[in-house]
Amino acid sequence: RKILKQKKQRRADKKYKNVAYSYSEKQNRTSIFGIRKAKMDNTDLRIVKTRRTIQNALIDLLEQKSYEDINVQDIVTAALVNRTTFYRHYASKSELADEMIQSFKAYYAERLAGRYSHEQPMAFFRQHFPEFYARRREILALWQIDNRRHHLYADMQAMLQHTFLHHTEALPLHNRHYQATVFATIALTNMRYWLEQPTLPDISRTFDDLQELFDWMKSV
């Protein structure tokens, strides 16, 4: 019994060492990738190209299946890179999606600020919408990701609501929060419609169509 007990103890010690080693190695790999990422020069064209290739692979995949059904192996296969290259740039699929979403939100916030601080908001919108439309595949793909951590569509709706409330603060509106919600909903619905068109839409015509709709709603 004593010998049996000693064997069990050795097996337990070995199992503990294996678990501890595995955890230590995982921590080391995380640290290594973290150091590599921290030292990466984002102006290096090779790095920019690789990251863009990986990001484009995720966009392509999101046009084929849901975010939940996509894994890292799918991404590296589509991007024609190996897993080591992927993990040198991103710790996970979620980190990749987060970087893409945060980058677009920064771009969108800048455009929102520019439009509503411009002397002629509609002229600014018409000028910059073509570059927005050029990113249509990226935007429509990222909108598909909707979970507890990633929710670009809802984030953009909140940004539009905040913008409306900020720029109408001095106006005697009856129900600003309701109007902010309607404004954001209409703006994003329009945006989705525009981005889903195969060719760049006529923005002026769209606003005329909206005005006709509102006139009809007031008449019924």
C-alpha cells in the first residue's frame, strides 16, 4: 500500500508540473506576442500590408458566414498566412475584430464632427460620402458582428443620437430624446440602403424622397 501511495503521489506531482508548465508557456507566449506587438512599427509597409491582408480575409469571410462560425484557422487560410503570423499581430479573432471596429469608429466620429461643424453640412456630406461608400464591404461586414463585446451598428446609432442631442441643445424641441432616436434610426437605415446599392447613389435624390415621405405622413 505504501508503494502504491508513492506511485499515486508521483503521478499527481507529474500532472501538476505539466499543468504548471503549460500555463507558464502560455503566459510566456502571450508576453512574447505582446512584446512583438508593442515593438511593431505600424508605419512599416510590410506590417501594414500583412494586417490589411488579415483584415480583408475577415471581411471576405463575414460575407460568407456569421462571425460566430469563423475561427482563426479560417482567417489564416483565407489570408494565405500561417498561424504564427496571425498571432504575431493579433491575440485572437476578437482582438482583430475589435481593432477594425475601433479604427472605423474613430474615422466615423471624425466625419460626424466635420459634417456638423461645417458651414454647409450637406455639401460636406456629399463631398465625403464617396470615400465612405468605398468602404461599403468593410462596414456591412462589421455590422454583422453583434455580441456583448462587438456591436458597431449600435455604437454608431449611439454616436448619432449623441450628435443630435449636442447640436440641438439650444433648440426648443418638444421631445429631444425621442427625436434623437428617430434621427439616428433614419440616418442608419438610409446608410444601410445606400451601402447596399451596387453603385454610388444620388444622395440629393434620396433626401428629396425622404421629404416626400414626411409630407405624405403629415397628410394622412
